[in-house]
Amino acid sequence: MNVPNWLATLRIVLTPVVMTFVLLSGRIDGAFGIACVVFVIAALTDFADGYLARRWEITTTLGAFLDSVADKVLVTGSLLVLIEVGRAWSWAAFIIIGRELAVMGLRGVAALGKSAVPPSVWGKGKTFFQFTAIGLAMVRPASEWGPYFPDEWVMLVAVFFTLLSAWDYFRHYGFALRIERRA
């Protein structure tokens, strides 16, 4: 296994560590801080694995798969425990997780037709804002900015980018879902 694939695997392995510390936050002082540090390390592996794979020209199908799965595992696991401790909205998590499943399905169908669905700039923005909102939720300041906490404002931006990236993917690659009529 090459270094970028190892980094993606590390992201998956670190997810339960993040989840555990978030869940222990009510019982252990500093647990949110530890969760945030581990989450940031995991999130940074997302940027590092793709960069290294391209720079070293060692992109692989396995690497693309691991990277995609690792992102979904980290975001989904983190959102679920943040909902549990009252630091994330379930409706936002539903939109984010639903989009991930829909785009994953689109990629699978497109692959059957021999089409690739490459990452988009909107998808990269989505990932950045999701990671930022989740990290901020773990170190939430005591005061709100208007009606919301800072992490909630960033989560609203993340949801916007999530919906925008889903629209963009389906606009460009929705052809893969069209049913062929046989004569």
C-alpha cells in the first residue's frame, strides 16, 4: 500500500477515536479539544493523500475509492456524535449524508457505463466547509454570533455547498441515470 492510500486508511481508523472523545466530552475535561485535534489530523490527511498521489504520480483506483470512503466515514461519524451531544443539526446531517449517498450512487452507475465522475471544485468546497464546521463544533466558543454559534454559520455554508455540489454533479453526469429505450 502506498503512502496516499495509507493516509486515507488512517482517516478511517481515526474516525472512531474522534467519535469516542466527542461522546466522552460530558465526562472528561478536554475531550472536545482532543476530538478536535484528532479530527484536524484526520482532515489534513484528506488534503495530503490526494496531493501526494498526484505529485508522485501514483493515483490508483484503490486510492480514489479509499479517499472517497474515508471522507464519508469521517464526516458521517463526526456528525452523528455531534448530533448526539447537541452540537450539530440532524437536518443538516441528513442533507449532507443524503448527498453523499446520491453522488456515490451516481458514480457507481456512471462507472457501469464506463464514465468517470471526477471531483469538482464545488465538491472540494463542500469538504472544506464540512470539515471546518465539524471542527468548530468541537471547540464551540461560549458566545453566539447573532442567532447562531460560529460553527452553525459555517454549517449553513457547508449545506449550501453540499446542495450546490450535488446539483453540479447531477447536471454534468445525470446522463448516466437515463434509461435506454430498446427498439
